[in-house]
Amino acid sequence: MRTDPPAAPDWAAYLQQMEAILGLALDDARREELRVQFTRIAAMAEPLMALPLDQRLEMAGVYRA
């Protein structure tokens, strides 16, 4: 079974949505720096996310409030 890698997140759109949800007003410089940081974090997490897991491993439970 072939699976294509997920598309890169649209961090600008994500930040715009989070600004609206959290009621923040970021300037362009702060918004750009956050976009850069999210891109870096995603790049660091990519190898870990690509690591195949044994199907026999138990999944963690999901907390529901």
C-alpha cells in the first residue's frame, strides 16, 4: 500500500485562524517569526512522525473532559 506524505501545513492560514480564535493582534514581523518557528518545529518533528510503529503497540487513550 502506497501512501503519499501529507502536504506541508499552511502556517500563514493557521496563524490567521489562531489570531482570530484567541483574539490576538499580531504585527507582520511577529507573524512571520512565528511562521518561521512553526516551520522549524515541523522539520524537526518530521523524522519522528515518519517512524513506522509496530501494529501490535497499544495506542494511548484519548482524554475527554
